[in-house]
Amino acid sequence: MEGIIVSTLILAKREIIKWINRRSVLLVSIITPIFWIALFGKSFNLYSLVQTSDPSLNPAVAEALRTVMARRLESVFGTQDYFTYVATGMLAVFSLFQSMFGAVGVVFDRRIGYLTRLLASPIPRFSIFASKVLGTLFRITVLSLILLAIAYPLGLHLKPDITIIDLVMAWLVLMLMSLGLSSLFTGMAFNITHQEVLFALANLINLPLMFSSSALFPIDLMPNWLKTVAQVNPITHAADLVRYYLVGKPLEDPAMSIAYLAVLTLILLAAGYTLAINGVKEA
């Protein structure tokens, strides 16, 4: 058991150093959240709809309309503004993106022969799989902190009574979701020989998961068929829990959402490892 832990940590350290040394990849990973948060989050601001500047309106009527519309939007999104809603939702979305694209390293290692050398060594197969997943979780942690650091000065409103426990719980939620997703995508990558195939799968999976979740829009306003999909989408549960802990958005049953993510993570972890072992046998 000790040998598995040591070899996993050594290989995970290699994954982290490789990511840090690839400055172009690191730069793109940092710039992408900036574009989404600063451009999309700020430009697509639904709260601008409450601005009633029509000069023909009585000032008192205009103010009353603004108040009613602002309260309605706040009741829909559960946050002080739409930027806060989408910024916290994007934490779950970027965890999804990194979980998928973190698996690209497996395909790259196969093509340059590094994976073959690992498989020829006495290193436990589980350590090879686990190190890839741990490397991805590290990247998600760093990028999530960067995203928060970018969003806060742009207008992210954290709840007034936020504590370190809330921050840790939000991080654990992201790690729980990312553990399951990165395990599945990494297992898939062990069975893929071309990076183009993995990128195609990323576009096929990532966007539907993002748009069928509550990351960008509340599921209560979705059509019934889409609402059903969103309710079982792990991105929905992760985004809602992050908002619950960071901005205080009401959530009916946080424990149930955490339990759902935990069970789903165990299933995806087992599925990912099974796929990885099958891919290793064929390598």
C-alpha cells in the first residue's frame, strides 16, 4: 500500500511540474476564465433590463418598476446580481473543462512512448491512473482560486458572513465532482490513440453538460424535459452548492446534493478505472 501511495505522489508531482513548465498551456488556462468571466459575465448582464430610462415615465413609476423587476430577478437567480450567479456557476463549468482536457496528457504520453515505458516498469497500474487524476485536481484547484481572484474585483458578491469552512466546503464540492469526471475522462483517454478524437468528445460532452445545468441559468425556468436533465446533471448540483456556500443562495437540501455527487463520483471513479485498465491491456 505504501508503494502505491509513494509512486502515485511521485507521478502526480511529475504531472504538476509538466503543467507548470508548459507556459503556453498555463497561460491559456488562466486567460480563458478571464474571457468568460470578464466578457460573458459582464456583457450578458440581465440586470440591465431593470433600467427604465424612458423620459415619458413618471419618476415614481419608473422607480417602482425598477424595484419590482430587480426583486423579481433576484428571486429568480437568488443572488444580488447576474454576474455573481454566473461567476460562481463558472467554477463548476471550468472544473468540467479541466477534467476533460486534463486527460489529453494520457494520449500525449502514449504517442511519445512515455506511457509504454511506465507500463513496462513495476509501477502499480493504479498509480499511473491516480496520478493523472490528482494532477488534474491540482490544476482545478489553482485555476479556481485564480477565477475567484478575477471575479471578486469585477463584482462578485460573497455572502457577508462567509467563513473559511464555507470556502473549504465549496472547494470540496468542486473536488468531488471533478474526481468523478476526471476519472471517467482519464479512463476514456487510455483507450484513445489520437488527441483529435478526445477533443471531439470534449466538445460533444462539455457544452451539453454546461447548457443543461444551472451554471448559466436557473433550471426552474427551463422546459420540463430540460429541467429533468438538469436535475441529474452533476454540474447543476456542484454549481448550486458552490453558490450556497460562497454567496448564500438558498438551497433546499444541500446534504442531498452532496450525497448525489458522492454516489455519482464513486460510480464514475469505478467506471474510469475499469476503462483505464482495459486500455492498459491493449497498450
